[in-house]
Amino acid sequence: MKIILIGLTAALMSVASFAMNNGHNMDHGGQHIQFKRIESNGITLSNFQARASIGRTKNSGIYGEIRAVKPDRLIGVSTSFASMAELHEHINDDGVMRMRKKEGGLVINPGQPTVMRPGGHHIMLMGLHKQLIAGEMIDLTLEFDSGQILDISVPVVSIKKMHH
């Protein structure tokens, strides 16, 4: 009976904590880390997050999901937080995983999410101007072949809290 009561109490505390935080995950210090979904002219952005800096490295990655109602292509990215931002992909080169710039942009097919994640397509930030700290937000501009430009704020998340 005690085990059931303890389990129920823990579950109720977890639900209450989630509800008090409006359904958002929290990082250390109570910082919100969930990206607010954005819909604009047939393009939907969700689950965007930037990886917090690891040590003194000057590079990082941004991941997320893009949906579109019409065919489009993500052709450019930029941020004030890095000297350079590029679309990248991982490829298998004779058994060796390599990362390279995604030439021609990232295709977005209607009704099919285009997912950027570690080990796949992603936005690579190079030459960071400062360390990316979990709980902070960074600016990101996305440019689409259709001419649409979206300026968004992306939460910085520790590698342990990233959604893979």
C-alpha cells in the first residue's frame, strides 16, 4: 500500500509541476526552453533549438522541423551570434560519417516534415561570437526559395536536454 501511495504522490507532483510551467520543459534556473511553433504563409516551424556550447568550441548546431503547404526550399540562414551559418548534412563516405555544406538548400515537400537533427540535416553555426548558454535565446533568419524570410528566436538547450 505504501509503494502505491508513494508512486501516486510522485505522479501527481510531476503533473502539477508540468501544469505550473504551462506545459513547457524547464532548464536549470527555471528558464523556458521550448520553441513556440510559428506558422506563416503556409510554412510551419516547430521544435527549433540550438545546442549549448561545449567547452570552448566556436561551433554549434540548430535543429528543428519545417512543414510547408507548397513545395519550397530553405536556401539561406543567418544569425548575429556567429560569423557564419550554413545548412549542413551528414553523409556516409565509405563507412566514415562526414559533415558537409548542403548545396542547393534543403527541400521542403508538402505534407512531409523536413526534420533537422543531430547526425542529419542541420544548421551549422561557425565562429560563434560568444558561448551559447542553455536557457538563452538566439536570433535566426531563415530564407526560403519562395522569397519568404522568417526571423525567429531559438532557445539554447544543453546537449543533455536536446530532443533527438
